Amino acid sequence: MIWRYFVTPLPTKLDESQLDEREFTARCVMKINKGIEGAYVFSSGKNMGVFKAVGFPEDVGEFYKLYEYAGYCWTAHGRYPTNTPGWWGGAHPFALLDYSVVHNGEISSYDTNRRTIEMHGYKCTLLTDTEVITYIIDYLNRKVGLTLEEIAGVVAAPFWQVIDNMPQGEKEKYSYLRKAFSSMLITGPFSILAGFEGGIMALNDRLKLRSMVIGEKDDMFYAASEECAIRVLEENLDRVWSPKGGEAVIATLNRGVL
């Protein structure tokens, strides 16, 4: 059974009185997912919604009445996870607050990443490696204050020999990111799309072991595992290219592609 609630977060306990609404909501999500058997939250955003179901895409859209929604950014994924237990609760997109992640690949560093992020109050209970990616992005962006480009420098960190050949300022920055957040480096073949309030980020692993293609047409931005998927939506692209390994491509609502 799927229930939707529209609420105003209102912390009530004394030790939660100083929490902002996003932190309070995130803690509620963790408490429900860990503490209430048979219940979990797969959408908790203020300006982002996640829809999951079993069936053909057009049936899912009809079930949730997606034609009644409007948005500037959409992500989609069409199957269960294959490297972790396959169940629809762990299927992509995976979200927390206004972050939504779809992921193609295999995260060989999952256990290290999971243990690290759980030390910061997150609970990985939904049995998917995409969950830990989402929590890492939330932690680094919302709590630590890193930019998305800097987050890419953590989860798909450049090799040390690449850092050694950078200009001094960049060398110092990426050396710090690698040392300070070394256990949040994601290893293995992956490509991810991370939606956030205001745009989307596309990122490959640093060896580019998974495909990713970017397309542009007028003010529209497309990212997919294969070019043919983009061509279904827009046949006549102005530009199409493949990002380098570890290169973050960030599209924002008002500033274009960064």
C-alpha cells in the first residue's frame, strides 16, 4: 500500500528543537526505515517526488497520474538493481529530501561507503548500493557544504598522479578532498544521474567503465547510458558527446550546462 502525506515538519522533542526542517525530515525517514517493520519512505522531498511500481512504464505513469505533474527535471530507471537484492523498494530512483539518484553499474566499495556514512547518522536499510550514493551526496552537500563539482572530486576522485600534475590551487583542493573523505570514494564501474533542486548532475567513474552520453537541444539537456535513448526523445540534437571519466556535467535551471 502506498500512502502520500503533505506535511509541515514540526520538531517536538527538546533535543530536536533547533533542527531545520530538512534535518528533521531526514531523521524521520531513517527512523521509519529502520524501526517500523514493513514500512519505508521512498520519497521525502519538498520539491521532488519519486514514483516506483512494478509494471510497464506507461502503466506506472497512468497509476501515479504523472500527466498531472509538471517539472523541469525528470530522471527514470527501468529495472530492479542487479548487484543487490532485487525488490521494488530498492529500485531506482533512490531519493532523500530533494536529492534523487539513478545509477548504472556496480559499487565494489559499498561496505566501506556504508559503514562510513552510517557513522554520520544515516541508516542503510533498503539493500541497494544506490542508497549509499544518495546519502553520501546529501551528507557532503547539505551537511559539509561541498559543491557538486567538489562532491564529484570525492566520489570519483582523480588518481594521485593526475592530482600531482594539476595547477597548485587545484592540486591543494583535490588533495584535501581525497584525504578528508577517502572512505567516500566510490570504486567500481558506475554512471550516475543525481537530480537536485535546481538541476541535475551526470557523473562517470574515473575510469569510465560505464557508458554515459550527453545531448543538448536548445534549452534542453539529456543524459543517458546510450545515445539511442536520447534520440527517441529528440532526434535532431544540437550537440552530443560523452564526458570523460570522473568529469561532472552539471545542468542547472538558469545557468545552463556547467
